Amino acid sequence: MKTVARTKSSLQKLLFRVTALVISRLRRKDIREVLERLETLPRQRAYAEVGGVLLALFLLALLAASFGIWGLFAYFAAIVIFFR
């Protein structure tokens, strides 16, 4: 049971960091400020933001995949350039 709790905690931290990175790049804020704001939000609101960001990234990947291999290449290139 400790392994499940540890894995859940590390997954939550990872998803919070990914969401904070996306939001900080879009709003041009410091990632630490965004991460701190996410951690202080009520859990339900924070999970909604994380889910929304991940859903948006997934839908953009599906849109890119509809253009074939070149669309996916452009998607991954944009992700690397935008989030490096």
C-alpha cells in the first residue's frame, strides 16, 4: 500500500509540474509562482486545471495526428520549441 501512495504522490507532483509549465509559458509567468498557486488551490479545482491542460494537449496531439506523420512531427517540434 505504501508503494501505491508513493506512486500517486510522485505522479501528482509530475502532473502539477507539467501543468505549471504549460500555464507559465502561456501566461509568461514564473513557473514557481504558478506551481505555488496550483498547490494552494482546493484539490478539486487543482485537479480540474490539471485535467484541462492535459486534455488540451491530448486534443492538440489528435488534431496533429489527423495530418499524418508530418502533423505529429510539427506537433512535437512545436512542443520542444515552446517548452524547452
